[in-house]
Amino acid sequence: MNALKRAVPEARLTFLIYKEFAPLLEGFPHIDSVIELDRSHFRGLRPQILLPAAVRLLRALRRKRFDLTIDFQGFGETGLISWWTGAAHRWGGVYRSARGWPYTRGVRRDTNLHAIDYQLEILNRGGGIPAAPLLNQFTVPLTAREEARRILQDWNMKLDRPTLFIQPFSNGPHKNWPLKGYLEVAKHWKARGSQVMFGGGPGDRPQLEIAREQGFSVAAGSPLLVSAALADLASVVLGGDTGLLHLAVAMGKRVVMIINSTSSGSCFPYAHPDWAVAPGPGGNLSSVQPGSVIAACARALAEVQKGRGENEPGSHPAALKAL
């Protein structure tokens, strides 16, 4: 979004997004309007709900009379939506040659590129829009930050103490390090005077009840922007390959990400593969030892503390290198 607006300042940007993620777009001031897609209308094959919802969506897309659509996903349905808009110019990511037909300029998927770099390639090869200077930046709205501060106050947590925010679950079990490992890391840092809080979605509450029982603060089910604000107020954010960790990098936070691999094309913290903890060759996530994660968190906390000591209070220069 930053690259697009910099290249074409007069452009009006509309973002099509699932309804549950729409609040996140408040952190991107360059977006002018939003079209929300409610996934619940398309589940269960209920024609009386699905068909009116589909007609409303298709009408809204045609009504906008877009000059250009950009499909970063490259799925069959997103390709069809791009074509349906009637835009004269349609750029998109192409995973398989058979899916390239909806676009006037399709960019073949390069599996050696980080997802962000590939999406920037779509802009560059689609319309000559340069990525540089790179600006990977997300701003938490003030209302969400105030709500996060109130939550921390209710938990008797202090902003001037080292704080670890843990996001243990992602949208796929294969991306999840065992919860018992996170609990062991949490106990280690709590015993050394650090504050620890766990985040997650509403569906994660039952699994995180054990964390609550062990005396940790649990924010699972908080609105997306409030979760982002809580992570932003922490010293270090720990978790797997999940949206909040990538968002934390865009907020200038120091993260520790436990992922399957840091090889080319992996979704490590953008521009910082050194912030990832991965199993050795042939291993899986469960083989990652808590000691390795504790050591990675120690390095991260030391970087943040060193940065605070050398600069104005509250600044995080070590994390800002991600920008």
C-alpha cells in the first residue's frame, strides 16, 4: 500500500477483505475505502443467503468502475473477482499457468521469494512500481492503544518493565510449536521478573485456560487492533508464523518467531531471518527445545534494553531496523 500510494499519490485505493480482518486496515491511512466480504454467507451452501450476498458483492465491485485491480492472492476465486470488475488493467500473482487468464499482466510465483517480496514483484513487473524505499509500517490507532493500556492497568502490568507477548497459535497446526514449550518459556521469564501475556483468537481461549490457571495474563479473544496494540506495548513478541508476528515487525517490534525453516521463500520475520528459531535439518517444530527459544528471547530483550538505554525513552531502534 505504501509503494502504491508513493508511486501514484492521486490514486484512490479500495481494499477487498474478509469482514473479520477489516479493522486492521485502520492502521493503513493510504486506503480510501473498504469492501468487506462476510465469509459466513458463503458457508454451508445455503442458497437463500449465499446468492443475495454474492450479487451484492459483484454489484459493489462493478459499481466502483476500477481502472486497475491487483490480486496478490492468485486464487481461482480472486482471479475471477479481478476479471469481473471489468478493470482495463488487472495484475495478479500466478501459481499455475491455467490461472493466469484473468489478468492483463500475470506474474509467475517465485517460491524463492518471501511473500512480501513476491507481492512487491507483482507491482514492479505488473506496472513498474518500485519497492524502494521500502516502508513496512503499520500504525496502531489511538483508540486501540488506549484500550490496551487500560487492559494492562487492570492486570497491574507496568510499561517500564520487560514484557513478553506470546501468540502461540496460528491458522494451521503444522505451524504451531507445542503449547507446553511456550509455557516453559513463560515460566522462565516470569521467574526472572518479566511480565508475560498470552494472545490469541476467541477459539484459542479453551486451550489457553491452562496459561490463565498458571497465573499468566490471557488476552485471547480481544479485538484484532487491541491485540496488535498489546503486542506493540510489549518489549518482545514471541510466536510462530502467524499474522500478529508479521504485523509486529511492521510495528517496529523485536520478535522471536518459531518456524519450520528459514530457507529461501520461507515466511520468516521480514528482512530478519536472524529473528527466527527453526529446527535443524530434517527436524520438525516439536524438536525445537525451550532452551533455544529462551536464549533467542534473551538476545531480543537485551537488544531492546540496549536500544532504550542509548536513545530517548520508549524508542526501539533495534526493532526499527526492520523498516
